[in-house]
Amino acid sequence: MAVDIVYEVWQELKRHITIVDRAEAADNLVNLLIDNDYDADQIRDAFKGDNDVKRALQSFLDDAEEDLDEEDEDEYNNDY
């Protein structure tokens, strides 16, 4: 499914999601897209007007970077 169609579906569905629950829903959407081989640039381009998804994507990227840093640190510690 094209990410543009996912964007349109999200726009329709988020009207039915309470504001309190939108952040979690956006997190789930971003994780689903990443799990289905969409990259961050595709998601960013398609959802550029949606603050909830942009925040969720940034959070995902920050967590991924933190995980990579921890892996690098673990490899460094295992070498010595």
C-alpha cells in the first residue's frame, strides 16, 4: 500500500481518536509503517502536515539512535 493512501486513511481515522489517545495511535502507525519497510523519509514526506505522526517518527528515530549507541558501547566494552 502506498504511504500516501495510509496518510489519507490516518486523516479519516484520527478524527475518531480522542486527542489523548492520538500520540499512542501515531506511535503505533509509525511502528507499523517501519515494520512494513517504509523508511523515515517516505513517512516524513507523506505526513509532513501531521504533527502527531511527525512527533512519533522523531521519537522512533531517537530511540533507534539510542539503541545503536548502546550497541556500539557494548561492542567497545566486549573488546576489552
